Amino acid sequence: MLALDGSKDMQVDAVSNLAGIKADLEKAGNKHFETVLLPDLNHLMQKANTGALSEYSTIAETVDPIALEKVAGWINQL
């Protein structure tokens, strides 16, 4: 399992979310997972200045290439 969160996510506390996911996966005995905090990305995985919801419509990017590369790399390692 790959869990990604953006550091500028204003809808989910990224640090505690990733920590909770990691703890639950470890408790379940899952050894094949990675949790990643992506810098400067918002809830939609877009490069953001503030992360505010009002900023979403001003960002032309759909998904930041860093997030896409991380997902592709994860899939390719399987």
C-alpha cells in the first residue's frame, strides 16, 4: 500500500494521518507499504502556496508530477 499526503493539505492533518495509517498497517502485520509526505502539495496533490480550499480553482495543475512519479515508481516496483 502506498499512502500519500501533501504537507499543505488543509482538509486532513497529513502528519497524523500518515502516522495512523502506518501504525494500523504495522499492527495488521503488513510489511509492504510506504507512507510519504509530499512537500508543498495540497489535498488534491497540486503544488500550492497556502493549501486553502479557495486556492484550488486558481491552480492550473491537475496533479503534481512528483506525486505521479511516486505512484508510478511504486507500481513499477511490484
